[in-house]
Amino acid sequence: MRHVSRRAMLAGAALTAGLCRPAIAQGAPLKVGMMLPFSGTYAALGENIAAGFELLIAENDGKLGGRAVTLIRLDDESDPAKAPANVNRLTERDNVDVLLGTVHSGVVMALVQAAREKEIPLFIPNAGNVAATRDLCSPHVFRSSFSNWQPAYGMGRALAARGVKKAAWVTWDYAAGKESGEGFRDGLRDGGAEMTHLLTVPFPETNFQPVLAQISGLGVEAVGSFFAGGGAIQFVKDYAASGLRATIPLCGSGFLTEGVLKPQGAAAEGIQTALHYGDGLDNAKNVAFRTAFKAKTTRDADVYAVQGYDAGQMLAAGLTATKGDAAAAMAFAAAIRAARIDSPRGAFTLSASHNPIQTIWLREARDGQNKVIGIAAKDLADPGTGCKMAGA
Ligand code: PHB
């Protein structure tokens, strides 16, 4: 009888029963399932995240942390109803080693659930859903972007510092809009001001007339807003066309004017926003990154490109420490937690629940750029305290 080791038998049994994913084949490329919107209102955001991630891989000869990488792209359409089936395709049919995604705060929850249940590392390159790094934090979930609370908190602080006492928040009716509104409210409150109204439009609708018609009657001195992508283009144009800007300035989380200044045109001129990135940030990494991104894509880099690139840098830190084994979960996570990510936004580290601690810049849209004009909140951490991470 041939000798079969107990380990091999156990592994075979577990595989047959579908209980575990096969161990990394020696030398096989790491499979990254890239689930992003490549259609719909957030399509341009998904494209820039993917291009940023791919740029880092190209700069490292097709590898991250010394291991070759293959990408599997999936268009999630920013549709929460399709998210569980889409994630399942990546984890069960394509057997990916790592998940990268996504933009939309509702859609990301299916990815977070899979990462937690199947113990597959997940890198979130945008979606700010606070639960991902608060109540649902996990050793397997890492965010290279922001929590929805962070940029809006910075905007609230900046408005209050300028003497605004009452402001409203206008947004889409889903997690990102609601949670950024909470950040705005907290920022205003901490500066001695008040968020008096929250007005919403269903996602991804762009009929803003019903909310715009209410604004002049609210008695507010400013309107803050979360919209992004195609919706942000329309909202900024409609706000300008309504004539409200002369009396009630528009501001927001920086996504309002990020990557969309060209189509917004004159309607965006002078709008102030707060974000963890801005044009003209004067550090060597940013200058090199913007040049390389433009050369690769012919587009200008934006925050989404940065977040994709940095998700790659975080993954590379984990792979370097584990010699390419993303399934060595505890060593992989420990290395990413200890890493200082040399980002085009400025270097950052992660909080205990794996969300970036980062400076929120105050920017003003001028001549087609979101120019940094000050600091809205320095080294800002998401305030979540609910994270009790086993093994962290
Ligand atoms: C989100 O849904 O979390 C989201 C979407 C687009 C952004 C920012 C946040 O630009």
C-alpha cells in the first residue's frame, strides 16, 4: 500500500468536501478578483481604480510583493441586488485568492461578508461604508480609501471655522449619503455650528429639482453635499443653474468635484470641498504618480486612481511579508497593519480596524483643478470604536 501522509489525506478530504481552497500552487500567479463598476453613474471611478491598481503591478514587472498577479474583472454596475451573486462568481467559480472592490457602499457589504465568512483578504479601494471598519471590522478586510464620515467631517469643521452657523446636507439616499451627512453634522457640531436639514434623492437618480426648490426656504447659510461620478456632474450644474450659489454657497465631500471638473465647467468654479487628496499636492510620490498615470491612461489622476494604487501597495506589503501567501492570514494582516503606505496623498498608516488615518485637505475648484488651499482636519481617524478584532 502507498504511504499517504495524514496531512495529504486531510487536505484531500477537505478539498473533496469543498471545505477549503487549494493551497497556492508553487509559482502560480495570485488571482485577484477585481469587482468594480465599469458601467453606470460610477463607471469612471471604477476605471480609474482599476488603472491605478494595474499601474502599480506594471511598475513591478507584473508582480506584487514578488508574486505574479492575474486580474479577473467583474462589472458590479453599482447594483446592490446583484452583489451577492457577483461575489459568489469570483469566490466559487473563479476561486480568487484576493478580492478588490468596490465603489458603492451598499455593494461592498457582499464583499465584506464573503471576506469574513470565507477568510479571503478584501481590499476596499473606495466604498466608505463605516460598518466595514467599525462593527464588521475583520482581520481580512483592509481599506485604502476613507470612511464616509471622514471627508464630510473635515468639510463641517472648515465651514464652522469660517463662521457658518447653519447648513443643510443634500445627498443620495443610501449608506454613503447618510454616513457622510453624519460626518458633516459632527464636524459642524465640533466647531459650534449645526446641520439643520438632510435632503435626499433616491440613488442613482439625477432629478434634483424637487430638492433644489426647497433650499432657499431652509434658512441655511451653506449647503453641503455628497454626490459622485455622473450624479455629481449633474448636481453641480443644476445647483449653478438654480441661481442659489450667489446666496447659499455649495460645498461637500470632495467627490462632488473629483474627476468631474471638465464636464462641470464653469458651474464648479470656486466650489470648496474636503478630501484626503487634492491636485498639486507637492510631494515627490504624487508628482511621479501623476506623471506615470497620465502616461499609461492619457487621463489625469484623481483620488480614485490613488486609492487603487494604494490598495496594491497594501496588498504588496502583505505578500512581501508572507513570501506571496495571501492565505497566511495573521502574518499577512500584521504586515499591512505595520506598514506605512507611501501614498500620493501623503504617507498614511491604518487604524486598528484597518481604515486610513489621514489628513483631510480643504480644496477649491479653480481652472479645472481641485487646488489644495488648507487643511480641514489633520491626521483624522474614523471615530469607530466597535472593532474587537480577534488576533489583531
Ligand atoms: C460610496 O458609495 O461609498 C461612495 C461612492 C462614490 C464615492 C464615494 C463613496 O465617490
